[in-house]
Amino acid sequence: MKHKKLPKTVYHLLTRFTALTLITLLSTGCGPSLKRLDYVEDEHSPRVGECSVVFKRDVEIRPEKGTVIGTMRVSDTGFSTRCHENEVLDILRTEACEIGADVVILRKIRQPDVLSSCYRVTADFVRLTDSTYVDRVASDEDYAPERVEMRVQKRKAMQITLGVLGGVLGFVVGYLFL
């Protein structure tokens, strides 16, 4: 079977389109999308050195104990990498330290799934008003580093398994039907 040659104009258009697409993909960040919402403009001191932040899931802080000073939504850009749970929690910890928050309250948590390989979350940053209260608040057990790492390793293993199965299935279907 003889293949037709593409006209030069079509070839040039395809080449330019491919180059622009590659440049666009390479120039966009590979990290997750970070959207900052409702940040309070105030005088605060970013924490320097060792900064410990407490992670809580879906709790309410009474107004006399602290105030929400900002919210961040972490999502997938479509080409995101470096967005496993531990990496997203590190981003949130760094942000909390920079704005002077004591507690990160995680809401709307979405684990990686078929549609996205990223850990997606909306997080409220809370600055506590009572310094003695800061010492008594502890992170939820689920956010202990070893538990987070265990979940991340399980998700990575699952993603690799699904990728290999998808590749084998694609090869078989392509071989049988093409």
C-alpha cells in the first residue's frame, strides 16, 4: 500500500502545531494548581526555622480560639506531577508557616482516582489566639508522617499496576484489531 505525501502547507502547519503544543506543555508548571482564597491582610510574622503545623480534618475552631486567615484550594492542572498527598501537605505546611497559621483544616479531600493522579484538597489556615491552646492541639493521627507515607506508597503501587495493565491491554487491543 502506497502512502500519499502530505502537501507542504499541511506538513508545516502540523509541525508548527506540534512545536507549539510541546512548548506550551514544557513551559507550564508540573506542580498542582494552587488557588488562594479569602486571605486576611494583616501584620503577621512568618515562622522561621522549625515550623510545626497541626493538620485537622473537617473541624470547626470556635471564634474565641482562633480565626481563619486564608483558604487554599489545591487541584490538578491536567499535567500535574509532584502532587501526592505528602507533597501537597508539605505545600500546605510551608504556606501555613509563611502566613503565620497554627492549624491547617483539611476539607473536601479527594484522593487520586481514575480522573486524576493528584491529591486534591481545600484547606483553611487558622491562627490560634491563645498561645497555651497552641501547645494542646495535636494533628489527627491520620496525618502522622508514617501514615501519610504508607498511603502514598499504596497509591503509587496502584497507579503503576493500573499503568502496566492499561499498557498491556492497549497493546493487545491494538495488535488484535489494527
